[in-house]
Amino acid sequence: SVTGSWSVPTVDTNKLLSSGSQTTTSLIIANPGVSWTDYTYEAKVEMGITNANAGVVFRVQDANNYYMYRINASTQKLELYKSINGQMTLVTSTPFTAIEKQSYTMKAVIEGNKISCYVDGEFKMTWTNPITELTTGGIGFRTTSMGVHFDDAMVYPTVRLNDNFEDGNMIGWTSESGSWSVLTDGTKVLNQNNSTTALVTAGDSWTNYTYEVKVKMPITNANA
């Protein structure tokens, strides 16, 4: 779904998405209404003129229902909106010094009703919707300014757990059986000493996810 005069020009040998010359609302969305729930969405944005704005939209149901996280150079703020049936509501904001013709990587982490916002990897603000709405949806871009460029859009699952055990403890893990502990084997690792069945668990009611971990078996004929 598209409103505005979007194009894909080449700028300094790099192709990117541009809002063109339109100065009214420009909105472009991908996969509206899909059943994506929790995810991280990031993209590079660049505003070519002073007092411009550039936003990433997510949990997009259609052209009237979505969340938007944007840089607003005219107010020198980062702003988070929700759009319900076309009614835009500012839910939170924070000061931000926006510079024209500078590229920023905007990132929104969406987990349930909680949205966390970043710029160039730095956490900026968070907000939790007290109402359960906009629970799934696709992504896109929105601006009311001309000459805004978007690039390197990426959506990936939200990281629910990341533990290298370097803190030396098992906080968040539950030993169901066996003898589990954190010890040093070059780096800190989770170790199990019993020769019978051993099980340790973490997490809650997660549904779709990818799980990876390094394993090392110190003896022949072991399993992990």
C-alpha cells in the first residue's frame, strides 16, 4: 500500500527509497495485516532538508492502523505515535538533536504491549500501551517531508534470552535435574556434573523462536 510519490533513486552509487518531492503524508507499507507479533524493526533514515521528519511504522494492520516511531527535526524530538482508524496520537517523546543530511539507524523493539526505541544502537525511550491493540502487523515508512531517504530495512525476531554466563550465576535458569553450576573453562560456562539425566530450563510461554547455543562434551560417548 502506497500514498505519495515514492521512488528508488541512486545516490552516491547506492540505491535507496525516497519520499520524492511530496510534502503531504507519504506512507508505504509492506505485509500489512500479517500475523507478525513480537519483532525488532530497524532501518536507516536521512532527512535532506531542515525541519523534516522520518518515521518507521510497525504492527501495521492497514493504512490507518499502526504504530510510528519517528525523528521530528522541527521539534527536535523522537516521537512515538499510534494510529487507530486514522487518528494519530502521540504517546511519548524525548528530546533529540536531529541534523539534516545525516544518516540515522532507527530501531523499534516490539514485545507484547511494550515498545522500546533506539537511534544508532543507543536506547532512547520506551512505552507500554495500557490497552491491548495493534497486536500484530507488518512494517513500513511514513513522512510528511520531501527528500527523505530510507535504506537497509530489516526485521528480525526479538532476542528473548542472551546469556554467556560471564556474570557467574544461573539467574533465570531452573535446574530440573542434575548438578548444574557456572565454572571457568577459558570463559564462564554452564556445566553439569552428574552422569544421570540432567535438565535445566529457562523462559516462559514463548511460541515461535530460534534457539542456538555452544556445547562441549568433555568425554567420549557423551551427549548434549
